[in-house]
Amino acid sequence: MPLSVGIVGLPNVGKSTLFQALTKNQVDTSNYPFATIDPNVGVVAVPDERIEKLALLSKSAKVVPTTIEFYDIAGLVKGASKGEGLGNKFLSHIREVDAICHVVRSFEDPNVVHVAGKVDPESDRKTILYELAMADLEQVIRILDTLDGKSRTGDKEAAKTIQVLQRIKTALDQGQTALSIDLNDDERKVLKSFNLLTMKPVLTVLNVDEKDNEQDENLLKISVKLEAELASFDPDEASAYLNELGWKESGLTKLIKACYGLLGLITYFTTGEDETRAWTIEKETLAPQAAGAIHTDFEKGFIRAEVINWKELLDSGSEASAKSKGLMRMEGKEYVFQDGDVAIFHFS
């Protein structure tokens, strides 16, 4: 299951520098608004020590981690929903991603221009959220106008869609997001095709000065400048620097993991001599659908799965040892996969 995250925010808050650190790709980070017009895209591996340990156990020839696509989306400005700063084009890029990483500037630097003239993280955050909500409101109104005629002819699906969109419109009018509305599965399906911006989960990243290491449970604090420096080091240098800082992992690693978990996703593994691979599924996924992440034929012909927790497999020393100890469980179609499961699928 591919996961895409759009990095958004006002111009000059550190979005492109963060993207560059994440992907180690050179992108245009010039100090002026709209340096990025078309989104840069980079595929980033999700850090996971489990896959490396399983690969060593199996002596795998290849290791395939799960990944996230990051989109470096150009800076939005006040009035973007009305087309300011090429806003409509940028907003259309955001509609294509699964989740949003909202970068907010906290650092002070007289050499880096702030489009509003002063650094005010909360004001900047509200500006972006307001523009996303207004863009959604305009879209919802247009769709309602289109559906109104259909519903008058007795189109039941149109009437059903109108009912859901009216709830969303009311929420947006009141300054709420579409995501904040309590919707059932059918209503979510109705809304899915519209790609509403405020239906997407949001991770807020506060770009702080290098010396600000205090974390806040409501957001992720990262010194993008420091992370960019870390990303330029070789692995041994980066590890030594992290130890100096007293960190177990970098801010980028925390960010990647947070983005991965933002949509309620988990990882299971397959491992053997050919390869050890991580597979992405949603929480509460049943065994046949988990198998379908590998190939649709696995889901259609699912018979059973042999399953063991990754740590139990490592502690056993080998798959054969785990089986001799009775740790490899046979699970059927009703088994709910857990994060860290290692699986062998049997299918017809």
C-alpha cells in the first residue's frame, strides 16, 4: 500500500530543506517565495530495525523496506484558496496525497524572509488551515450545485451525497475540518472521490532553532537545519553525532515513523534466503487481505497463514527451531494481523 505525504506550509519555513534532508536529493531552496512550483517527489524508506535483524537471521540476498513518498509542495500564502500565489495549482497537488506534514517556522533568522513580516507559528498554522478549509468549502459548494439538479430527478445517490456534503459544509462554515466530523464507513466512501483537503490527517512539524530540543506531545519539534547537516554525514558520523546529542534517533526518523503511523498503518514481514521484505497494511486487517498486499492471487486463494512475532523468531534462532518449539501458529481467515508479524502464506 503506497503512502504519500505532502509537505506544506508558508514560503521559507524550511519545507524544501526538510525534503532535501529526507530524500538526500538536491532541490531548489532559494530564499524567495515560490522557488518550488511543481512538487518534488522522493521515495523514503521507513526506518525499522526489525527488517535488518530478520534479514541477518535469514541470510537474505535482498532487503526491501516499506516506503513513503514525500511531496515537496510549494509554499502557500494567505488567499491561496482564492488563487493568490498560484494557490489553486498548489492546492491541487495537496489533494493527491494521503496525509499532510505541515511545517511551521519558529526559528529566527534575519537572512530568511518571512512572508508575513514576522515569525508567529500559531498565526502561520491558522493561515494554512484556513486556506485548506476555504478551498474545501468552495469545492463542496460547487459539487452541491451540480448534484442539486440530479437529486430533483429522483437520483438517490445524488441525494445521499448531498446529505453528507451538507454536513461537511456546515462544519467548514463553523471553522471545523471535514476530518472532525463523525462519519460512518458509507459516508466516508461517498466523500473519498472528492479528495477533500481537510479530510486528510495532519502532522504539525515546528521548525525550531538548533538549541531547542524540548519536545511537545501535540507536535513534532525539529531543527531542519540540524537535520540537514546530519543527513549529509556518513552513517558512522551521524551515529556519533546523535550520541553526542544524547538522541536515540534523529528527528527525521521520528518524522518518518510519525507519518507512517498517521494513517493507522502497521508492518508485517516475509523473510527467507531470497529476500526479507516489509509489507504495509492497515490496522485490523484480516489474514486474506494481508496476503493480498503481496498479490491479489494470495488473497483470492488464501487457505491459511503461518505466523510468528518477529522477536520470537529471532529468539528462536531459525524458522525450523521456532516450528519445533510450536511457536509458528496456523491462522485462518479471521486472524487479525499484528504489527511485527512474520508470515508464510498458503494459497490455492
